[in-house]
Amino acid sequence: MTTSILAPGNDAAATVDIAVAAGSQVTVGLYSAAAAALPPGVQFSIEQITPGAANYVGMLDNSVRSISLGGPCTYRVRRPEYAGPAFG
């Protein structure tokens, strides 16, 4: 089942929390309605949500367009503001 958790755009935004159950995995990835690439240097950051500050665990960009995340854990993906095609 595919679920969109961040509508395509190029404004700064973050996904809702992505809760992954123990022993489970989910795949998060970039998508666009247009056949386009992210502008060079644009990266969506992946954070592990903790009781304190979030921990950076990876990124998505033109070279890494999807990644599997394991549980138990809660994650969030952040899109920076940039000029270019809309991605979610």
C-alpha cells in the first residue's frame, strides 16, 4: 500500500510522524508529478524522533531517492525550501 505523507511542493515542510512498529520496515521516497530531478544540492532530511531533540539519520536526494526505515521507531522527513520542481 502506498501512502502519500507529504504533498508535492518546494516550500519548507515536514511529514507527519512515521511510526514504525517493532520488527517492521517502511520505505520512504521522493516523488513528483513531473519527470524532473531535484535541483543540485537539495536534500530532504530524515530524523528519528526522540523525547529530546530529533536525531538526523539520513537524507533523500537525486542519488538516494528512497530508503527503508526499521522499527520500533518514529521518524519524520523534512523538505527544505528551494526553487524548482515540486516534490513530496
